Amino acid sequence: MSNKAKIAVLVSGGGTNLQALIDAQHSGIISSGEIKLVVSNNEGAYALERAKKANITAVVCNKKVLGSEFEDTLINILEENEIDIIVLAGFMCILSEKFTSHFANRIINVHPSLIPSFCGKGFYGLHVHEAALSYGVKVTGATVHFVNEIPDGGKIIMQKAVYIKEDDTPETLQRRVMEEAEWKILPMAVEKVSKEIKG
């Protein structure tokens, strides 16, 4: 059991990607790692409920409250829990180079487009899907990548394409990208990185 990579999932909202990871752990898709910790920067995040239901330790680390101490506090929490891999699952805080270099090649993020399209500063949530539709692309998808100091700038781990339908709205597209791409490749990427770290 102790040979598994210890995973922390950082969340801000509903935690649908967290749920996909919990489900993947139960079904055996993630077998080289184990979710040990959920950290939210928002005490009202439903993701905290999901963690509680799955018997995973959950803590709140609020940037507004902690101010300049936020990243140091977060680093301490992660190190106290001996975390090997950090998964950003809808975590709405940009992390500095100090933080990302502290955990180099150990932070992964899922982004709801095929990077390098529709990514970087300002491209999050529905904004990504609105941009894809207004641009008229026929294929979008999701990307799991390592996190560095550049938003959506780290090395790509996995991608999966999703075709755009004529009648798509940003909301229907967001849902399909989650179901067909994010929830599939995020657990696979977490397993891949867990295996490499513990290899």
C-alpha cells in the first residue's frame, strides 16, 4: 500500500474532475497512486463534500484570508502529507514560479481544449468553449499537462479530441468535453505519472 504515489487534488468548485479521479481509483484505473488529500481555496466548494463522502482528508486553504502566506501554507500542507503528485482539478488560482518549481514535474492540470489552442491567461471554464465556438473550429477536446510558471505552458502528457456539433452551445460543449475527454484522460494521466514516480 505504501508504495503508491500520494496524490493531492486541488479544487475550487463542484469537483466533477475530483469525482472522476475517485471513481477511477475505485475501478482500478488509478492503481499506482492514491488520493490522500483534497485542498480547496473555497470553503463552499462542493468538492469538499465529495472528499468527505470518499473518506479523503480535505482542507481549506483560502488565498483571500492567507494573502502572501497562501503558497507557503499550501507547500507546508502538501509536504506534511508527503504528497508526490498534485492534480489541479478546476483550481482557480494561478500558482507562482516559486510554487511550480518547488514541485517541478509533479503538478498536473487538465485544460478543456487542445493546447496550444484556446489556452493561457483568461482561458478557463466556459470562456474556452465560447472561444472555440466563435472561432468555428470543428474539433476541440482536453489536454492534461505538467504545470509550470506559464499558464497552460507545461509539457503535454495526454490529449483527447471531441468533435463540435452544429447546435453546440458553450454549456453543451463544456459537458461533452468533460464526459468524453477530461474524465477519461485525467485519470489515465494520473496513473501514468504515478507509475513513473514510483517506478
